[in-house]
Amino acid sequence: MSQLLRVQCFNVSRDGFGSGEGQSLERPFGHADPTALFSWAGATASWVNRTDPGGTRGLDDYFTRDHTRGIGAEIMGRNKFGPQRGPWENHEWQGWWGDTPPFRTPVFVLTHHPRPSFTLADTTFHFLDATPAEALARAKEAAAGRDVRLGGGVATLREFLAADLVDTLHIAVAPVDLGRGERLWESPDELLDRFHLEKVPSPSGVTHLLFWRR
């Protein structure tokens, strides 16, 4: 079976923004309230960041269970790793996630300013100045036969979509408008030249959009 490049549990607002304006260390999603975008996932029993027992079952939980199923590596852009820009001033910053990142796989961070790899718990971060195709080849090798997750952010998703490398997408559309920030699309119909689309509304208020190649 061929390895897939999958987008899983990526959240956008109703008007198509994946993050707000003005990202900073204190506000990873800029002016956007992350609760408004992610509360559906955080409420589920299977969400990767859950540390306490409990949580909801049902449709939303089905999608959060799928977030890690069969994934052997992740690719992300530098903006998902952290708020810094330009050359790394130091190597003390090791991501938003503390000592135990939720990925549990090799992670390939795309940046024009590489830095040495490092490992936290069971996640190793590698930093690549590479094209999407080159990064995907590295990630597939590290994934050892499993699929690769494209984690974001928006600019990275758009770059891999433009290179026609994405096989499936799960986008969760939250019932909020952001008005400004990083926009994934004006309309999901923009992808219908290459993908089938199924829209699945959830009782939580989000609408799950499932794309797969034609």
C-alpha cells in the first residue's frame, strides 16, 4: 500500500482562516480565540492533548481518533513550531508543547534557517530547508511505511496543495468568523478540481470537510 500525505483535524473558521493576525509567543493563533476553533477536539475522549480521563464520544471523537492512526511522521511549517522569524537567536526554544510533545513521531519543520535536530520524549524534530517534494521524501522514509501527516500551518498547507502532494484532507470548520489572518481558502470549492468533498455536520457545531483525490 502506498504511503499517503494526510491533513488531519486541521481547523479553520467559517470564513476560511486557520489562524488570526498577530501571532506571538503569548498568542500562538494571533487575535483568534483558539477555544473557538479547537473546543470540539479538546472535548473528545481521544484528543491527543488530553491528560485526564473522560471526554465525549461520537462523531467528533471518531475524527480525533483518526488524527494519529497510521501516522509515522509529521511535516510542519516553522510558524507551527514557534513564533520566531529569521535566523535562530538561540536553540533554547523547543516548541509550544513543553517536554512531552504530542506527536510521538519524527517531525520535519520547514525553515530557511536550519538548526540541529533534537529529541523530546518520543518526538524528534528535524529542521529542513527543502522543497515540499524533498521534505515529503524525507518524511516518508522516516515514517517506515506509515502515512505522513501535514500538520500546518496555513501557508504550509497551501504550499503542499500547490505542489499537488496532498492525498486526503480533514478540515474542521468552526462556526466563527475571524475576518483576518492566514486564510486557507475563500471557499472549499476551490479544491474540487482535484478532490471529492463530503461535508459532515456535527452536533458540536463544527462541520467536518473530508477531501480525497478524484
